[in-house]
Amino acid sequence: MTLYPQLIMDALATVTYAGTKKNLIESGMVADTPSINGMKVKVVLEFPRDTDPFLKSTVKAAEAAIHYHVSKDVEVEIATEFKSKPRPEVGKLLPQVKNIIAVSSGKGGVGKSTVSANLAIALARLGYKVGLLDTDIFGPSMPKMFNVEDARPYAVEVDGRQLIEPIEQYGVKLLSIGFFVNPDTATLWRGGMATNALKQLIADADWGELDYFILDTPPGTSDIHLTLLQTLAITGAVIVSTPQQVALADARKGIDMYRNEKVNVPILGLVENMAWFTPAELPENKYYIFGKEGCKQLAAEMQVPLLAQIPLVQSICENGDAGTPVATRVDTMTGQAFLNLAQAVVTVVNRRNKELPKTQIVGMKKEETPA
């Protein structure tokens, strides 16, 4: 039997690429004329990117089509190329980012996202280049807090790669899964889907040069935290809690996760949110409705700095809901509190970088989790 290129091309025309719903020829995926040497055939298929979810199935289908339509005796080699350069390997991601700060809490409802948003804005107001990633895949809140719910990030080409361009607001580069899902629909994803989406927001985005990259993490300890620890060398963690004993008990667990011997991420300090309630009409009054100085005591116990005590005032909630975080206004008591927090974070990060070695990315097998 004599083989010739058109015979191979006709066979490939029977294979549909799921990414376009068209066959390989119509999709322009056959990069060159098939090379033939006796009964050996080499085909080069070009995919949009190396992470293409249909790559393996398409390659197998192309090989099967040649065996079926040409001859089962053909020795088929299918090589792959990519229009977009492959994603950098773990350890080489975000080379222009100087410091990565994880803002965490042991439990939900303590204002961690509020602290993350205002910390990022306050750092930007101090003149730093800041990025903020909403890593809460199942409960993203940053698009609303930054008043950019209707924004839709677009793709840009950078060094041969198609990257997501973060949304910029209040001097902060921002990305959230909330930009890509229906805000009124629950995100019903298994863990693997969530972690893959998170990796894309980190590795396939044009974050560029940043002094501080803030990670607003979900409450508790989860797959998302493990993915972050296995993907990025986190400079340090900021733990947020209220003074309430229940919240403090969970904050201890959060601290323990980062201090685990397999993780070894430095604790930069604690933020006591809702430290006291101050009514707008009585700005000098303090009501300790969640307990008094619980985080201060925990910080002393854990031998970490207390970075800030943020009061509970109505404007924090109202400004967050309105998409104008209080850190945008340093002329207010709470705006100044977050500016002070940002300055404290800068101080402890500089000290940490001077005194401690660079954090190592956590390497562990799939079945392993920190104790």
C-alpha cells in the first residue's frame, strides 16, 4: 500500500475537535503536511495551549482515524505544538512579584475579605504596586466590594502567551472567579475544578510587577489553601479574628496550619477586627460587644505582632456593600486604621525578609495533607 499526504488529511478531516466543534482541518490544527516514510506517518497538531482539556482525547482520536480510514498497519506518530507558550512551572510563577501575603481566618464572618480589600487599597495609597486575588472560589466577594461586578476581564498576549488582564480599581489589580460565573448561581464544583480555576487565576494572568500580592483566602483550612501553598512561595500570613473566644479558637488552627513543619509560612501578625463597637453619634465611646482584647492576648500567647485593632462601625459595612471600601478615605477613623495596618504590614514584611529565608513551596504527594 502506498501512502500519500491527502489520504492522511482525509482521515484527519473525520476527527472533530471539541474546542471548536469543527474537524481538525477546518480548525486549522494540522500544523504541516503529514510526513510519510514507508508505513510511518508523522502528524503535527497545533493546540491553543498546553493545558487544553481536549488534547489527549483529540490525539487518540486522530491516531484511531488514521488506522481506521487508511490502514491499521500504519505506524502513527502525532506531535503537538501550542499557539500559546506553556505555563511556567511551579517555582517560576510570578517572577515580578516581590511579596505574597495570605490573609486568612479560622472561621467565616470575621471580616477577612473586608480586611483584605482595605489592606490592598491602603498599600496602594502608600505608593506600592498591589495585586489582590480573591481565592474564595465558592463565595467570591471582591467584585462587589470593589464595585466592579459588571467587569469582564479580557485576554492579552504577553511573551507569546494569552493571559487574563486583571481589573484595576482603586490602584489595585484584582481578579476573582466572580468575574467569570453567574453571581446569582451557586458554584457547584468538585475540589479539582476549584483548584484548577484558582491555578489559572494565578498562573494565566498578567499580574506584572507587584510589591505586594494579597491573597484573600477562604475561611478555615481546605484544598484551596493547600493549592496556594503548593503553587506559591508565600511571604507570610496575616490572621484575622474577632475578640470572641469561638473565633480565637479557630484562629489558633489557622496559625497552626501555616506553622506546620511541612508548610513553614511565617505569621506576620494578627488583626483584631470588630475590636469594639463605636456608634457614629458617639465616636468617643467603645462597646466591647465581642469581648475585649482577645486577639491581643492571643498574639502575646503565640508570640506574634498584633498588627491592628479595627473598630466595628456602620460605615465599614455600608462602604463595603456600596463598593467603596473605607480605606479609600483616610480622613475617617476606620480609613486611618487600615492605613496604619498597611504601614504595620510593610514593617513586618521588611523585617521578615531581612531575618528569615525565602519561603519554600510546599511539596507533597496527593494523598498527603498537613497534620
